[in-house]
Amino acid sequence: MTAGTIGNDAGRPSTDEAHLSTLEPIRRRRSRWPRVLATVLTGVMLIGLAQELLDHGLRGLTNRLPRSGWFYLLFLLSYFTTPVVDFIIFRRLWRVPASAFGALNLKRVANDLLIGVTGDAYFYAWARARLKMVTAPFGAVKDVSLLSGLAGNTAAILLGAVALPLGYKLIDPPVLRAMLWSLGLTGVVVGALLFLSPIVFSLARRQLWWIYRWTMYRIAISSVALAVAWHFAMPSASVWMWVFLMAGRQLVSRLPFLPNKDLLFANFAILVIGHDRALSELMAFTAASTLLMHIVVIGVFGAGYVWERVKGWRRSGEAR
């Protein structure tokens, strides 16, 4: 091989380099399934809302309205505590923009109207549609959802330890036994989740404890705010009595194996507070007000989502 040949080969690109130079860069197309899933879940939310409305969900609004303005302010504080705390959590995890607050409100509505994981699936789809903000949204959404359940179960155990010794005489023995069994099972679930935490959770331990603390804050703020709101609606009962009643409500709502939870809570509330008709009307008004807020949230943030989709379709049409 001559020097000239060596020089010519040195200045000429290799066969592999020549092949690579002919390749065009692949254009990455964002997957459409997250947006499709979010659209489908939004439709399911609307169906669930329509079902609640057809079931006379707003009938409680015809009852006597609470006169104190503090009731409405504290009710709104209780309602929006969940999406606000979720926004704080995901703001720290992902640096989400302000638009995430609307998605988190819809997440809360979906969890209330449908099965609990529906809202988490909706927010996961919302996050996947914006992959430039997060790299692996499933692990974080899953961890936050599990920690929310863990915090709720922990609150139920703590409230049961406080409330049952004080109010066990007001509960029928069969129901009391079911509550004790439920508390035991809840404790086993909490213990198993903590034992398997290295396998189950994806986030770092420091992040998990921080999320857990904020979730406990959310439960406490939301529960106390609603209890104080009820006090302003019916000031004949003390604030501490309403807080005790809210503890019973939180306990009953989290425990399995308890049939007719709403009826059980209503009977317990009447035994503790009294005022059978007035209390029933207040509970019905609170439930109807919550449904009304769901309608407002879907109307405001759902409309924003639809407008975002319309703009996306326009842009894709102009690009063609």
C-alpha cells in the first residue's frame, strides 16, 4: 500500500460513516394515548356527574341555608385543601406550571365521583401528555396515591384509638366488633406497606416522608375546617363536639367491612349532636354543596381542557 493510497483513504469517510451520513434524523412524535385517555376519563367524569344529578344530588340545596358566611368560607377551604396540597407536592417533584392546578382539581372530582384510582389515572395521562416536564410520571403518581391511602389509614387508626374509648357505648356491639376487626386489618395493611416500602415505592425516602407529612396536613386541615363550618351552621353544638363527630366520620369512611357507612355515621351523629332533622338537613346540604362545587370545577377547568384540545387541533390543521 502506497503512501498516496494511505493519504486518500485517510481523507475519505469510511463505509459506515458514509451510511450514517445518509440517514435522516428520526422525528419523535409524542404519543397520543395520554391525551386520548384524558379525554375518555373526562367523558366518564361527566357521565358520573350526570348520574349524581339524576339521582337528585342537588336536592339538599333546597334545605334551609346556613346564615353564617364563615360556613361557606370554611367549606371552600375544606374543599380546595386537597388540590392545593397536591399542587404543592407535584410542584416540588416536577416544577409543574399553574395549569396543573386545574388537572389536580379534576383528579379530585374523578376520585369522588368514580372509583378512587380514576383521578390518579387522569392526572397520570395529563402528565404523560407533557413529558417535557417530567421523565417518569407513573412512579410519582403511584407513590403519592399510595401515601394518600397510607395517611388516611393512619389517621383512621389514630382517631379510632381516641374516639372508640370515648364513644363505644353509643355503638351497637356487632358494629363495634366490625370496627375493631376493620381497625386491625387497616393496621396490618399499613404495616405491610411500610415493610415492603423499598419494593413498592419509587421515590427517595426523604421525598416520601415529606409527601406523607403534607398528606397528613391535608387530612387535618380539611377535616377541622369542615367541622368548624358545621359549628357555624349549628352553633348549638360546641366546636369540639363537631371535631369529635368529624373524627368519627373519618374513621367510618376509611374502615372496611362496615355496611351502610352513611347510615352508621348519620345515626352516630344524631346520638352525639342531637337535632335529628336539622342535622340531616345540614349533612344533605353539605353533600349537595360538594356536588355543586364538582359541577363548577368541571365547568371551569374542563372547559379549559376542551379549549386546549381545540387549539391543538387547529395547530395540527395549519401544519398540514
